[in-house]
Amino acid sequence: MANIFVCAALLLAARREPPTTARAPAAPAASAIVETTEKAADAEPTREDCVAAVEKAQALADALPKEHPSRYIAERHLHQSMVEAGNGEFDDCLDWAAAAADEVRELRHQLRPGETLGVLRPDQTPANAPAPAQSAEKKPMRDKARK
């Protein structure tokens, strides 16, 4: 409970206007939040920021084996990141690049020994998937129902 109050106090301190007199901030963490908030408010992310974040996350992903599921998922996140950059959404690009880096750092997806990651092409269906079933409930034809 005390942690919640500390976090709330830091957030409130970050929202307040800086004092007009020069004095030391009450807590170092509060000043860090204020500086981060000011930087974020002043500068919008650019293509260069996005490319740098993607390259950093790609370097992390390249450290994993190609068969690792976390690398596969991180590469999909990086692809989406570049799509967002192509659309001019650099803030979303940074979010996707951060998600890719988190995926690689935390290794969220693991395979058991002997398991493999089965990636299908768009025109393939899983071998054990049931065939698309026809609707069991047929709709009555309106013409026959009226006669």
C-alpha cells in the first residue's frame, strides 16, 4: 500500500509546475520523471529514432537461435514496427520495437524438449485441423415457404 502512495506522490510531483526559485527537488526520482516528461512532450519520435530502436532490437533477436519462438515473435514485432514507420506512426514504431526487445529479453515463449515451431505459409492449413464444415442448419427458402 505504501508503494502505491509513493508512486502517486511521484506522479503528482511530476505534474506540478517547476518552482520559480532555484532549489533542489524533493526526491531524485521526481526530477527524473519531470525531465522524462519534458523530453517526451517536446520531441516527437522521428524515423531515425525508430530505425535506431529497430536495429537495437534486431541485434538482440539475432543473438537467439533461429528456431527459438521468442526470436520468431520478436521478428514479427519488428516487421510491424517498420510497417508503422512506413505509415508515419513513429510512436507506434517505437512501441513495437520495445515489444520485440522485451520478447527477446524475457524469453516469454519457450518450447519443451523435442517440440518445434511449426510456421505455416498463408496457403497451408494445419494437418490436424478439421475441414471447414457446412452449416448444419439450413435456412428455409422463402419462396417455398410462401407457397
